[in-house]
Amino acid sequence: MKKNKISINIISSFNHSNLVSLLKNNKSYDFEINEVNYNQVFQVLTNPKDKIWKKKSNISLVWTTPEDIFPEFKKLIYNKKINPDILKEQVVSFCSYLKSIKKNSDFVLIPNWVLKQPIESNIALGYSKSRGLDYNLSFINYILSEELNSEKNLHILNTNKWVSNCGVKNTYNSKLWYLMKCPFSNDFFKEAISDILNFYKSSLGFIKKLLILDLDDTVWGGIVGEVGWKKLRIGGHDYIGEAFHDFQTKIKSLKNHGILLAVASKNEESNATEAFSKHPEMVLTMDDFVTHRINWDDKAKNIAEMVKELNLGLQSVVFFDDSPFERERVREILPEVYVPDLPKDPTEYSNFLSKLRCFDLVHVTEEDKIRGDLYKSEFKRKKLKQNNKSLSKWIETLGLEIIIENINNKNSPRALQLLNKTNQMNLSTRRMTENEFQKWIQKKTNYLWTVRAKDKFGDYGIIGILSISVKEKNAYLVDFVMSCRVVGRFIEETIIQFLKDFCRKNNIKKINGTYIKTQKNTLCYQFLQKLKILKKDKNSFTLLPSKEKINIPNIKITKPKMLEKANVS
């Protein structure tokens, strides 16, 4: 099996050789590792000509311990009084060095600070401003966050979570420290590697989008068809009920971050919906689910139907069920669906979900927050479509409006998300890191627009991007990307017409493009064939910015100004 390649720079204040060994033995990724001798942090960060910066990397990991890099903090180890202002200056200065290297990597990852060996603080002085280790450790991590949170490709990793998962005893290894100046255990490094990999995969759009849930003994305790909704174990003065209540709260938080929820349950639908509507301790409601199959059919069949209904891929789906039989059935019939084994004890459900990294997002866009509502509005549109035999008449009944905007700081995260996550209506399916994306749109010859749509049922959000590169009065169509949930509404034709009009008014003579075939973007090819612009036996095409219009129903369109470059930083 071919491994995916990731280039990573490692700069640390301690011996990181064990971390390097674990990276090299990773079964899924082939790490190209560039490292410098430990405890050379400032020498490397302040030298733009250092050999580690000769080649741009995917990731630069800068991992330090505070007592090694901040002289003022080190005084605390000896129980000496410090000057908080001086400590703050040292941290801010260090952050400026981190900012200076961001152009050398797609991402700079900085684990937040923990001590290199556990030190029991004096109970009375632990949170003393001038002497307390605990207070000042929290203080410098706060400054780190404040300094770096606005930086687009600098990200802080939660080291405290790794300590929590390992436990303090299994985080530190005193023997390794005294033998080779490595403060942390291999288990701790494995936690770090897991988060680094999950962050990188998430940045490229490889996350799960849909969580499908069983109900009985999965979302609540008990079988609703047997005990009735009043006797379900959810909330109340019952430790199992509290566990299910907390589990539902975690699931609700995923929904609020843009993960879609659905139900696949063997039950009488009336019993299940009654439980959601009447039980006073229920956190989730039927409104939280974009679709459901509550019946006695095969769950694998139900899951396949719902995924098709939502126009998603099976690889985007996670299925939770307390039954080993049902889990194995879905794994066998739908191997692309991720079916983790839920713990046998419901009190472990919340922790299990918290540690599941497949839903992690690098950015949470406005579209993510309302994703469930967007899908529900879509169902209303489809219902209206059934009553209109003519597609054009349906579009006019919807009152569709399209807003095309220049790329800017506000819509940039969503544009990058669409670029990296969209597979079907995608001309080239090129993937870009945040840093690469920002560099591309800053070039004077490159132009990128986002496409938003809305109608009488609500706002679709940003559902497409269009980009061109202009040279010598010719334009090259680089990106033509649209969310597949809105394909077939003349939005794609409207975008192409906008491009033709834009180029004609700006004296651009022709628009060239190339369709790059992948396993999933046949939909884009079919659209290009529909326009009859593909050259015979080739995947290239040319559009002439003529006055001849594409036949489009009555759609309101709001356009940006001519050849205006937006200020994106």
C-alpha cells in the first residue's frame, strides 16, 4: 500500500529522537523529516538562511518547554521572584519569531507549554503572580494564544489534552530525561502524532460529514417500544441517564459545528418521535436530524438510502449503534462507512466521542453552523419541484438569487473549504493549504470569486467558487467548484455566463480551461458536455466572451465590480 507523503520540520528544545522514530514507523504516512539538533530553537527561528528552510515543508513543528526558552520563567524553578512584564516581553518576542517562519511551511504547529518534568507547586504560592509556576504557566499560554490566534497558518496544539489522556505518570519519563534529555514518554508522543495527523487531514478536507445514530441504548437508555418514553433512562437522578444526557449534549455540539445528524433505528416511528418531543430531559430533538429512517428494514439499506438522499459519499459517514450485530452488518454491506465499536458501558460514551478525531475542523464557517438547516430547506425545495413539471418554472417559483463576490477575509475560509472538500462538481479538484491559497489569490494576475445563493426558503450560503488566471488578454479557468446539493438549478450556467460577461467587458479575448478527470468529478464533465464546449476527443475547452447568452431562466444576479482585487490577508 502506497503511503501518503508529509514533509515535516522539527525544531525543539529537547531531544526529539524518539518522536522522529515513531513518525518514521507510521503505517499510513511517509514522513520526510527535516530536523535540527535540539536546543537550537532561537538559532534556527532567527536565521532565514538555515538549511531547514531551503525547501518548503507541509508542517513545521516548534516544540519547546518554557523553562528552556524563557530566562524569566526559569527563575520560578528556583522559587525566585519574577517580573511578569519581562516574562510577557520574552513570550511576545518568541511569537514574533514564529510568525517570521510561517511562509516556509503550509502550517506551523506549536504545542502549548507544559513543564519538562512535573513539579509540585507550593500550595500557597502556586498561583502567586510573581512566584507561582501554575499561574505563570497559564499566563504564558494565554499570551501565546492571544499572539497567534489571528495568524492563518499558525496553530496551537493542546498539549494538556495529551497529558490528560496519558496521565501524568505516563506522560513523563525521568529516566529518559536523565539518559538522553527526552522528557516525554512514547505514549505521549503517540498522542501528539495522532493530533498532528488529524489536524493535517482535516486541513485538506478529509473529515466525516454525517453521523447516523441508532436510538435504543445508543441515544437513550432502554427500548422505547417496550418501556415507553416515560421510563427511558435520560437525565434525571440516574447515573446512566446522566451519561446519556451528556452524550446527547456532545452530539448536539457536533451538529452546531456543521456535522449532519441522522437516525437509523428499528422502531415504530411514532414511539421514537414521541420520546423526542415529550421527554423533558431530551437534549436532541427531531429537528436536529436532517433525515431519518425509523422502521424495521435493514439498517444498511436505510443508511444507503439516506446517504443518497443527502447526495453524500459513504466515506463521509459514521454510524453509532450499541448492537455488535448491526455494526458488523453495516461494515459488511457498506465497508466505506466508518463504524466504530461503542463502549459496552454507556458512561464511557461521552469520552469515546470526545476522543474520536474524525469530525475535527480547522475552521468553522457560517455555513458549517447552519448546515443542518440548509439541508432541511433543500428538502422543501425538492417538494416544491415535484409540483412543477417545468425546471424553469420551478426555478422562477423559488425566486432564486445568486450573489457573486470578490474573495475577501470573510468568505476566504469557506472558499478554501469548498476547494478542498468538493469532489463532484469540481473542474480540477486541486487541493490547497491555507498558505498556498493565500499566496495564489494575492497574485495580481489571479482572480477568485465566491458564489452565494438564496431563495424564498432561505440562504444556501456560499456554494461555489470560480477563479481565473489572466495573461496577455487571455484567461485560464482554474477553479470551477460547486456544492453538488445545488447542481441542476442553472446556477452553474449563471456562473459561466458571468465569466463570459466579465471577460468581454474587460477586453479579455478568450477563456481556456482543462477538465482534469478524477474518480468522482464526472458530474463536471457532463456539465461541460452540456455546454458543448469540449474539444473533440480532448478534455480542454475554449470559451469566447461573446455577447451570445446562455439560455437561463429568470434568476436575479448580484455581481462585483470589474477587475477589482479584494484585500485579503
